[in-house]
Amino acid sequence: MEVLERRLSLKAIIIISLSAMLGPGIFVLPGVAIVDAGDSLWLAYLLALLCVLPPSLCIVELATAMPTSGGAYIYIERTFGPFAGTIAGFGLWLALLFKSAFALIGTTAYLSIIVNIPIQEAAVGLLLLILALNVFGMGKMSDIIGIVISVAIFALASMSTWAIFDPQTLHRVSPFSHNISGTLLATATVVVSYAGALKVAAVAGEVKNPDHNLPRGILYSMGIVGALYVMVALAYAEVLPYLNPPNKEDLHPVYSIANFIGGKYLGALMCAVAVFTMVSMANAGVLAASRFPFAMARDQLLPSFIGKLNSKYLTPVNSIVLSCLLVATIILLLDVEKLAKFASVFLILTFLMVNLTVIVLRETRVQWYKPGFASPMYPWLPILGIILSCMLLAALRQYMLYAIILVLIPGVLTYAFYSRERVSRRGVVGFRGMRKDLIDQELNLERHASFDNVRQRFAGVVVCLYGKERSPDTLIELGIVVAKKRGLEVVHLTEVPEQTSVHDVVDSSSVRSLARRIRVMSKKNQFRISFDPIVSHDLFATVYDISQRLNCSWLIREWGGRDFGTFTMHDQVGWLEEHLGCHLITYQDAGIRYFRKILVYLREDHISPIPIQLAYALAEMHETDDITVVTCVSYLDSLQRREELSQSITDVMIHTRDVQAKKMIFESDTPLRQIISLSEDYDLLICPHAPKKQGWFSSFRRRDNDLLMEESACSVIIIKEQARTTTAETKTKE
């Protein structure tokens, strides 16, 4: 597997991010947005910065978890599936195309000051030059980007400081000169100025120490650009009353400031800075935009000819030409204000989806999602990002409707008539939703690597390991006790994204170490233990298929925390537990290696011999006979009911083993709290699985099983007994 060299330093990240943000957002947008914001223009830029911070941090988290080319398109497609990926790809493509068109219009607006040229026609001519540069493979111009950015920052900062403190500008801006709606509209318009995080995410796989450098690079660059934007906005608001503003928007506000305070020479200098900066940005924008249809074609979401490289220049010529044709159409059909607002709408929609993507991946607990950087204050930060994005979209509601139509129509049609028949990916949401597909399908073991060996062996007990167990050896010892003389099978489950072939995954060093320890345990205990590392795209389907095998009667796993996310309602593991075709043991390891005192809790509505049988087997293994069986009754239960319950427990104990364990019956209206209090005097607590409470509100609360696991002072085993059913019988129940 090829791995990109991690060669980009913190300085390189800052330069890449700045190059994506220094352009028409500062050279053109102030003249457009001041119509809505007035003297509050600086506040609009500041609010826009605050609005893009949550999605920017979420993008960094996603980039450290999926450091691959494609950026936000990859994140959304892997999470929501190819349908959402198709629409997101079109949205991101159009966002960059509109921004590139905006940059070209701004460039020719500054050129028109020096040379009398028509703005739109000159922008198309400049686009042809950029097309040639990209086709012939000279589009990056990386050697001069750092110099251009440094000169632009110094020139803009110096000019703004001069203008703000110039004694000629007696006008002092008011923070709230316009109404809130005007400031909010201007904020939504200038959001497009802060698109640096999207570009950095696309090169996350080449960043040195990404867990630290990516968030620092994004925050530093946004801080620099945000301060620069506010300074330019303040300077423009101070200078504007002394200009002779045209009837329409000022397309060269930086020239207007420079010409007023320093005359035509300073104005010409700032024009040159603006032209070089925006040409560089427009070139990079077309280059990046052309990679989205290229990547989508490689993913079979678009026709394959779009994803072909030119054999001579090794560039995606068809994708570049298509992107440039659309940019030319946008330039000729739309004015500057519409360009800016459409670009902002597409960018805001992307930010909204990025925030939602982080929430989905965190809540579904997908195994392969292991970000090196976690966005702070989860889930409140991405929720805030979603709320702010919705507020900005509401301010641009007219443009939002047209933008959504521009994305949805080609996206839906392309997926319906081309992509759907060519891709079978489902995304994380498809694997983590309500799994009726598992009930409807026949048992399918073919899709999992290494499953051929597993299905040929007889094993009544299966231990499932996911790689985060506190002590896999203890789980295996528990499996030996449950299996008795039958075979024990240990499976190590690894979930990978759909884009990764299960046959290309190589066993990690931890898996090889585990295999060695299992061989030693098998020899020491003179017990047949089989080990299989299984790689799958669908972890839940794999566990479900294992449980449905006719020779699997027990499945053992370690408790991995709450079975659902921070605030979402869908309990996926809980759903799986209810549909398994075998008994389930869930073990919470408290670090206790020797069980000298064992507590068995039986609910009064579930007096089963299985927990007591397991307690006796473990007691024999650990050479102890200190077993206590306890149950709780309500204060309102009658004496007769208590006697019946006591006799039922005695009958089960006698039937289970000819050894008399201790027996206790407590009166309590909060039995779980009573058991948790008792657990501090024992090494192991064994109890039956508590059924899931019904009702919408109960989904937000911890389940009784989770409460016992989290708060008990000793190790805990919860047994979920399952009537043996075949797949056909399970269908009938559904």
C-alpha cells in the first residue's frame, strides 16, 4: 500500500491555508458586503470567523482520522454513502468553481484600472491561460506562492494601519450602524473568505505530526487572516465617506483605500498585489475543483472518461476542461454579488455537513474512526456549528434555494441513472441504521475475510475481541469455563472503510502477539482454542452472522462503554443483542484476576439456573466456594410472594449443584442501587440481562446494564439468554 510522505511542516500548512483565504474575500468582498453591513463590515468579518471555527475544528478531526486526498467529499461519502457523496461532490465542486470565477472577476476588475478592458471578457481570457497551465501540468506554482502571500499580508497590513490612523479620515466607524439583518446577511456573504480548512484537509496525509500541526496551522492562519480582514474592513469603512462611490458595488476596494491615502502609485502597487494574489488563488481553485469530478469518476459516481489522465501530461484533462467550461459560464451569466453569495451558500452547506459527519461518526462508534485530534467540547461544538450554519443559510435563503437546486438536480439524476447501478457502498449510516437488512437476508459469511476457516470448525463458544479489551486473556479464560469440553473459538474483529479491501489488511503486531498467547494458553490448559482475525466492512453484520451459525451457542465480549452515543437515541448494540441467535455474555473487567467471592443477582421476574451454573464453574476454577445468591423484592410484595421467590431460588440452586450457596433477599424499591452497594464486598457480580425499557424518553437514559457496568466496584458478567432461533424463525418474529 502506497503511503504519502509526511513532509509538510506547520509553516507549510499555514501558507497553504492562507493561500486559500487571501483572494477576493479581502480584495473584492468588502466593496460588495458594505452595501448590507455599512460601518459594521468589520463586525461581519469577525462574526464569520466565529461561525467557521466549529466546522474548521471538525474538519481537522476528520482529516486526522482519514488523511487522504479528497477532503470533505471523502468524509461525507464514507459516512453517508454514495448518494450523499454524489451530491456533496457536486456541491464542493460548484463551491470552488464559483469562488474561482469570483477571483477571476476580481482580478480583471483590478486590471481594468491599469488597462481599459471589459471585465467579464477579460476574466474568460484569463481563464484560458489558467486552463493551459493546468492541462500542461504547471498549475501549482508552489515556488512563488509563499512569496506572494508574504508580500500581500505585509502590504495589506501596512496599508490598513495607515488608513485607520490617517488624519484625513476623520470619520469613525460605528459598530452597529446597520440593522442586525443587514449585518447577518453580510456575515453570510463573507463566509466564503474563510475556506482554508477545506484545502488543508485535502493534504492531511502529507502533514508531519498532523495531530498537533493541523489544528495549530488552521487556527494560526485563521487568526492572521481574520485580523487582516477586520483591519481592511475598518479602513474601508473609514475611507468610504470621502470617496465618490459608484451606484453599484466597488469591485476594487483595496485600490480605493490605497489611492485615497497614498495616491496613484500606492494604488498601482496594491493593484499589482491583488492581481498576483488572486490569479494564484484562481489557478489553485481550478486545480482543486477539477479533482472532485476526477475523484468521483474514480469512485464510479461519474462516467469513467472524466477520471482519465492524459498519457502525455499526466493531468485529468477532461475534468479540467469541464471545470473551466463551467467557470466561464458562471462568469458570463452572473454578477459579482451573486457569485459571492452562491459561493458562500455552497461553502456553508459543506460546513453544515462536516459538523453532522463528526456527530454521526462519534455516535455510531465506528471502529476504524480513530482521529488523532478530537474537536473540543463535543457534542456542543458541532451542534453550535450546525445552528450557526442554518442561521447563515436563512440569511441567504433566496440564494440557498437556487444553490440546493443546482446541486440536487444533477446529483440525484447522476446517482439514479448512472452511479446506483455501479456502486454497492452504503456508508457508515447504512451499516449503523436499523438493521432490518440482516433479518431479511440469508446467512452470509462469504463477505468476511478469513471466514472460510471459521465456518468449517465446530465451536460452541465464540469470544469476540475488538482490539480495545482491557484483558483479552481473562475473556478467553471465561470462554474456556463456558465451553467446558467443547471447542473454543476466538475471533479478532477489525472493521475497515468500504473503500479498503478486506484482503489487503495485514495483521497488526498486537494481533500476532495475541495469536501467540492463545497458542500458549491452549497448550497450558490442554484445551483446543482456535484463533481467527476477521476483517470486515460491517462489524454488526459479522457478529450477527457468527451468532446465527448453528454450532454457536455462546458469544462472549467485553463491555465497551455505553452502547449508544452521547445524545442520539438509536441503541445499535442493544438492537443487535435482541436479535442474536445465541446466548450472550458481556464482561466488565475491573482488574480483578482471582474471583474469591462471587455475587449472583437474580431478578424476581427471571429466576434462571444459568447465572448460578456459571458462578459454580468459575468458583471451581478459582478454587473457592464463596457464592452468594441475592434477589430484591418490593416493600409492597406479600409474605406469600416472598416465600415463593425464596423457594424458587432454593430449587434452582439445588438443581444446579449439590452445594449450598448463601442466599439473601432484600427489600428495596431501587434494586440496582442495592446491588451496586453490595458489589464492594465481592470480586465478581453475575446477573441476567435487563430488558430494554420501552418508550421514546428511555432512549436518552442509561440502561440498567450500563448502570451496573459503570458503577459496580467489582468485575461484572451480564448474561443475555436467547432462545435458539434460525434466520427463518427470526424473520417470522419480525
